Amino acid sequence: MTDDAAEGLVQFDWQAFRHLQTGRIEPGAHLNVIHGRNAAGKTSLLESIHFLARARSFLTHRSAQLIHREARQVTVSGRIRVTGSDHRLGIQHGEGETRVRLNGQDIHALSESAWLLPIQVINTEAQRLLTDSPEVRRAFLNWGVFHVEPSYRSLWRRYQKALRQRNAALRAGDLKLASAWEPEMAVAAEAVHEKRATFLQTVLTASLGIAEQWLPNVSLNWRYRPGWPAEESLEAVLKSSREREVTQGFSLYGPHRADFKMIADGIEAEKILSRGQQKLLVAAMRLALVEYWGSTSQPRPLILIDDLPAELDAQHRQDLIQRLQTVSAQVFVTAIEAEQLPELTNASWFHVEHGVIKPG
């Protein structure tokens, strides 16, 4: 593993975030352990880091819930070092408005700041990547490609614009206008699909290699549906479905309907694996993604692991920690007791008590 001591989130500040007391930490470059009793604030710290990276929580879509009950707004900020250069990122939310500033300038598109902190979360709800709607897996897919393919953002926007225009024409019952948008929609869709398929082939294949070490008695695989019949062109599908779609008022086919599924012993994984096995499989998927990011992009990825010991036996905790110690990423792990974690090397420790976070 290379020495990444100067890269990543090197300073992090928060104010009025849930019940955390205003504070600052200087995280270690690799493995950071946050320990303390239940409800002390461990998860809130991880949540605040995620808020810095994505301008949203990984627990709720309602950012107002993040504001301390005695405050009117919440603020997080960080100093992020990428290839020797420091970037200042700050996010403030209050009175229904979120403000993002990067290096002293207001920004208005999340993609302008999100590239600095490629981030993945593993927690007690990890299995939702397997069990929830396709929208959750498409988010995994879109963010995964975004951080390694510079052109993906513009391709996806191009597709979404054509999709919106075609849907508007369908709702208006204008089949001629709907058909006029189909070539543009199909061209953008094929480009999006190509990048997604390449990404999945790399990341999910790698994730199976990791997961099979942890689940040796389970036969694992995956399948991907691009959002239309693979044996046909999307343009042909859109043409043939146009009259039916006009009654629905929206497009039934395209990358916005894509999905992938993990398969265990020939069955969808969420239907056969235990919660602990699901957590391990999702951890393998997210670690494979982070390792892919680390090999292809300049900013070092972040991994947030909330309550690592939960639902895992001692051997699997050991397996996961060993993998984390080899990954080129900045890792934040929470646990109630330090003794719940296997022996760690080169870790930075932080203790949380009553919302106060201190080194140690």
C-alpha cells in the first residue's frame, strides 16, 4: 500500500449538527476508529462527513432534521488535500436552503464539489442496496461511473433532457413530437449503457472475488438489465411502444429503468442470504467500488462504516478489517467498544461521549 499520508480529508469541522457539540477533528490518512456508547454521537459524526461529501444525509432526505434543536442552521466544512493541493469545502443548511461553497465560491451543482470526496457507506441498513427499489441501485451505479468517467455527467444529462422532452410530448398526446426526440434519446442512452456495462463488469466481478472469500459456501453471480430488451435497439423499442406509452404519459424503456441484481445459488441474493451475509456481500460490492475508484481517480475515496461489529461474527469482523487495512482509502469505523474490533495497525482513535468528540 502506498503512503497516502497527505491525501484526503485532513481537517473537518461541524457546528449545530444534530446533538454533536461544535468541534473539529484532524482525521488520520487511512483508518479512523470512532468509539463510544450508544447514542453518544458516533453515527452523527459519520453522517456529518457524508453531508459534506454529498450535501445530504445517508439516514434521511430531510436536511432540516440535521439541525440542532437550539440552532437555526447547520454547518460542516473540511479541508481536502488532492495531489498536494488543498481545497476548502463548506455546506450550510437552514430555513429550507442549502448553500455550498468551494474554495470561497458558491457552487450550484453537486457535481462541482462531489468529485473531491468519493464516498461509500456500510451500515446496519447495508442490505438495502439489495432489497430496495431499483432507484437505489441506479444511484450506486451512477455515482460509481461518475467518479471514473469524466464524460458520464454530460451524457446522463443529455439523456435526461431528451427523456423529459419525450415524456412531455407523451403527456400532451403529441406522438409526432415524441418521435422527434427518440433518436437523441437513443443515442445518449446507448452511450450511458456502454459506460455502465463496462463499470459493472469491472466492479461486480471484483466484488464477487472478495465476497467468495467471506462466503465460500455460496455460489455468487450478478445480472444487469439496461432498461430495454437487450436484443433490440432502444430506438426501435421506443417506436413500437409509443402509442402504449402515450396512455401512461411517460417512457417505459431506457436507462432510467435499468437495474442489476446480485444472485446467490441461482436466486436473488436478498431472498436467500441472512442479514449478516447480505452485509458482507454489500461490503464486498462497496469495497470493490472504492478500490476501482482508487485505481482510476485522483481524490482518495472515503469509506464510512457504522457499527462494524453488528451482525458479524468475530471471524468475519477480522476478515473485513484485514481488507480495510489494505485498501487505498480513508476509512471511518464506529464501534461501541474498542475491544469489539480486531487488532488494528496505524489507526487514529476518537472517543465520543455526550456529543463531544476527542482524540483517544
